[in-house]
Amino acid sequence: MDANQSSKSPSDWSDIDRSYRFPTLFLASKAVTWLLLGSIFSLIASIKMHSPTFLASCSWVTYGTMVPAALNAVVYGFALQAGFAALLWMTMRMGQVKLVAPGYLYIGATLWNIGVLVGIVGIMAGHSTGMAYLEMPGYALPMLFAAYTLIGGIALVTFHKRQVRDLYPSQWFIFAALFWFPWIFSAASCLLVGSPVRGVTQVVIDGWYASGLNVVVLGFIGIALLQYLIPKLAKRDLYNGYLSMFAFWVLLIFGSFAGILPGQTLPSWVGALSTVCSVFVAFAWIVLAYNIYRTIEGGGAKSDALGIKFLYLSLASGLAAALLTAWASRETIAEVVQFTLFLPGLKWLQLYGFVGAGLLAAIYLFLPKVSGTQWSSPGRWTATFWTYAVGVLLVAVAFLFGGWKHGKGLTNPDMPFMDIVRGGIAPFIRMSTVGELLVTIAALLLVWNVSCLFWRTYSGCLLNCCGLAGQGGDSGKSQSKKGSK
Amino acid sequence: MNQGPTLFLGVLCAMAVSWIGFVMLPQVQLGSQSTRVVKELGRHYPSPRGGLAERGKDVYRAAGCASCHTQQIRQTGFEFDMVLNDAGDFTNSVIALVQQANRSLSEQEATDLVAKAPITIREGVKKEMADHILKLFKDSGAKVAANIRPLGPDIERGWGPRQTVGLDYLYDQPLLLGNQRIGPDLANVGSRLTDREWHLLHLYHPHTVVAGSIMPAYPYLFETQEIDGEPSPDALPLEGEFAPAEGMEVVPKPEANSLVDYLLSLRIDNPVFEAPYLFTQAESSEDNNSETEQAQ
């Protein structure tokens, strides 16, 4: 069952795409800018680890502000924003429906970006809440929520108005992510920042929010992209819809409990429950990966080599992150890797590897279709892929191996802490700095790619408008969109 | 078939389950936790931090110190040290019992030990053995106690005497437990490193006190000012490459002082019911029976 098999004529498709042209360019261009900013923040943080006086005289740029600023820029600025763009587009394509209320989408998207900007400036100004994944200060959170109600509302109305009533597996994931995000975001904001609960309950709720955001919201956006794009590129239907449905329900029910390692100062049932759920999540991921593997295996020629490379990177990282999380949550392993670099390693695999690569594939494949303009330099995209992939893997491997060594040191009380720093932390952070530099370069290339496309699309429309090229109807529409922005 | 409604209901149920599991249940379990009297302290524990330390916590949160430092101590288990507090009147039978309790002792060694009471007669035994030894001495007239010794790399490293528990953080808002140990754990740093000046130097430039440290410097917490007549009593004793220019001195800003106040207020130095340790002043063997049960 593939909702992409359509009875629509090509002109209907371009109609749908055109309704989404400028909103998607708006979202995508902001998203890649945030990715660049986030990568620069992580690079600064990383350099601070081997040069204690680097940018030390400014309270805005400490290691402890750069790390959350980078995380929030990448999660809220890049991943969620590009994720909204991608899932709106998939909703429209699979439901064969035009975007409703693009004007409100601009308002929502603008508000979202202002919210993220205010939040990140707030973190740097020292107003961080100190809660992982929710560091943005209390005054930024309502802005983000209001922005989301607009964006998510438009997505749900568009979903509801779909012409094709049958649901394709990716649509379940999109639908669940759309509901899950406002739910956990508002609950966590109220209980951690608004009127905070006491003591270690904060840590459990924060862990719940982080898992919900990573496994369910961002994870579902990534999975929806994999299940939508890979069959399309392989020119095949998804191997088995039921396997996908199985994975969907397992991830939905157990996903938000996964990922809290046992051994912290929390009630011990929290870690135990989380361990069991992490294993379920890993199992669901194996099923998903098998389903996609069987889809590719029987497929014909891949229609886009670079797009499929991004998607393979995404799939492999997602599977590896889920398996490693399950492995690390075993009590004997958690004793070693808890509190070490292993955890940021998992975060890199999940956020940059799985979600990030999936979204870059979406940007690479969707934007030319939506904008009606080709990428100006395919070579630059190839360079983007390789720098990004090598950078992400280098950071992940450095942190995962370093984390293991770091943990082995911590569990050996006879080893002085400075020896752990010299042997298990410093060399691996140096290695990760190289990876972060590569990711920053990739983000820079990406911004360049998208800006070129952005400029060509706009200038194309302007030319059309002045009657220098044909297709007057098209240009008029685009121009009015631009005006409404 | 339109699966929209089924999907909606399913997602709603999953949300409810997720919320009950990790939001409601922890709150039901821990939400009503309150301070309680700790016998060894003779007062309610925990108590709120002082104003300066609370301000220092803000500096700690704003600078994001929790990105590299945890404030939680792990424990893998515990052992007992058997201590003879008082040999009582029947020395000969007690010597025989000490030998029974620790079979590696010769008679001479046992006699010496008993003469030196209070003294540890056997180290590192499991709960069953501790109970057995306490029973041996029950009617001997001697006072024997089982001291609880928490185990685990964090504790052996000297980062704290026991594991941290939920009670320790009742007044922490926001709670900055941290999950990275790029730097050492700070749960008990106020008892481990008590020197104020050390902390100030360490914050100004870690290399002044710890060679090869990868901690960034925080010079913005300090002011470099001209020496106006007499040098300031607060000026940091900086030497060599760290010394300021001639005629200048480095003094801590109020933020630095309150941050150090906060660091010094981080102490895990009393047992609590959930995490007992070492009761050296235990009175009688009966009392200590209840202690071993507590530790379970």
C-alpha cells in the first residue's frame, strides 16, 4: 500500500508543491542556519576543553552555556523546525492535499524562530533552567508553545483534509509526533519551570521529556522520513505495513520510558523500568530496519545516489543508537558508562546521525521539487554529505570509545582522576573537536546550498513577474506569496 | 478504511500510560517527602542553604557547571566492620569469642586486641556474618557493634561517605544533579576541599592549583584592579605566569565568593535512614542489630 501511487496528474502535484514553496523555503533556510550556529557553539565548547583560557573572560561563552546552547539550537532550531517542514510536506504529498493557511504558517514559523533565538540568548545570558533539553528560560517556552499550536494546528488540519483517506505507515508516525510534542513540552515546562516539583522527581520528569523528545517526536519524524523516502527512491512499496505498525505501537508505548540509565540517585524502579523499555525500543528498531532492508533489497535502481546515502546514514545511526542504548542500560554496563562521554556519544548518533541525516536527505530531495529549482552545484552536496557523515561518525566514535575508557577509569578507585582526564577524556575530546569542525564545515556548505537555491527561486520569480520569462500565472501566485510574507 | 480515529485513541492512551508512569508515579512516591530528624545530627535534615550559598548556586547554574560535574554518589553495596567497643568483665571468654569471630587470629593477637578495646576485630564481612558475630557476643558482657561501610568506586575514591538519596536534594530548585563526570563529582566537595583560597584560585585559573586540568578558567568572576596603597586582603596570591601586571591585583567579585560559598555548602557528611554508614559510637549489640537491618 503506497499512498504515493496517485491518480493525480503532474499539474496537480505542482499545484500542491507550489502551495508550499515559500513556507518550506522559509523553514528550511532558518533550520540550516540554526544547524550552523549549533555546530559553531559545540565547536567552541569543544575547544574550551583543551584551551582553558579560550574566550574565558566572557560569562556568555562558558563551556556550560555553549553545550546547552548548541543542543537547543540543534534540537529546536534545526531538527524540530526542519522536521515540521518535512512532515508538512509528507502530509500534503501523501494526503494529496494543498497546505491550508500558509499565512498562519509564516506567523508560526517566525514566532518559533524568535522563541528559539530568545531562548538561546537567554541560556547564554545565564538564565538557563538547568534542565536537560529544556534549558531555555521560562520566558521563551510560551513563545515556542504558541508557535507550535499554529504550526501543529495547520499540520493537523491539512492532515484532516487529506484526499486519500487510507493511511500510509509514515502518516501514523507523523500524526503521533504532532500530538506528542505539545503534550510533553507543555507538561515538562509546567512541572519543571512553571511550578516546579520538588527534589529528584525533577530529574525523572526531565528524563521522561528527553526520551519523549528523542524517541517519539524526533525519532518518529526520522522514521517517517525513512519509510517515505527509501521506498520512493528504491521505487518499491514498503516491504510490510504490519511490521511497521508493530514497531509504531511498541515505540509509542515504551519509547518515552527508555533511555534513563540505572544507577543515578533516583528511585530504583525508574532505572529498571527504563532498562526493560530500552530493550523493547531496540527490538522495534530491529523490526523497522529489517522492514526497510527488505524494501531496498528487492528494489530496482536507486534513483538518487546521494539521497539514499543520507538515508542509509540515518538508518544505521538510528539502529546503532537504539541498540547501544539498550546495551548500556544493562546494570553492569550502566555502572561503567553512566556519567561518561558515552552519553553525549549516544546523543550525537541519535540527533546528528539519525535525525539530522534524515532531515538533510529531506532537504536535499524535497527542496528542488518544492521550489521548482535545481541545486546549483551537485558537487557541493556531495562534499556536504561526506564532511557531515565523517564528522558525525568521528564525534560519535570518539565519545563512545572515550566514554568506555572514561567509565573504566571512574570505576577503578585506584586511578587518580587526573589520569582519567589524561587517558580517557582529553584525547577523545580532541578527536571530537576535529569531527565537530567537519560538521561545522558541512553546515556551512549546507547553508550555502540552500541560500543559492533560495536566491535562484526568488530571482526566478522576480524575473517571471517582470515578464522576462513565460508562465505568468505561476509568477503572479509566487509573487503574492512573497508579498504576504 | 479511515484509521484516523483508531490512531487518535491509541496515541491518547499511550500518552496517558507514559504520563502515569514517569510523571505521576514518581510524584506520588516522592512528592510528599519532607525533612526529618536524623539521629546522628540531632536536627532536621536537610536544611536550606544560606543566602550567599543560594546566590552561588545561581552562578553555578548560569555558568552551566553541571555540564561537567555531577552531584550524585553511587554505591554498589555495603560491608560491615565488627568493632569491640568494650570487653566487659569476662575477658577470657571474650578472647575466645574474638578468636571465633576472626579465625585468622592467634590467641596472643586476640588477647592484645581485647586489651586495646575499642578496636576493630574483623573487617569487611557480609550481613550474615555480621549477624552471626553479634549473636556470638550477645550474652558475653562485651559490647560489639557492626559498623556499616558503603562500597563502590565513588566511595572508595573518597568522593563521599555514602550514596546520595532523594532526601538530600529536597531544597534544591532547580536540581542540578548533572550526568557528566568530565570533572570530579561535587556532591561532597564542601567536606573534601575545605580551603576557600584553593577554590578561588581554581576558578580563576585551574592550572594554578591542578596541573593539566582541562577545566576552563572563569576570570570573569574576578576583577583585576590597581593596587590602591595597601594591597587588598582578598587579593589572590598569584605567582609566575598567572600573576597580574606590576601594581595590579586580582580580587574575587561577589559572584566568585558566593559560588565558593555554594561549593563549600555541598556536603554529604551524615548518614540517613536510606543510606546509613559507620556508626562508631554504637552503644550495644542489640542496638546494632537494628542498624544492620536498616542497611538492607
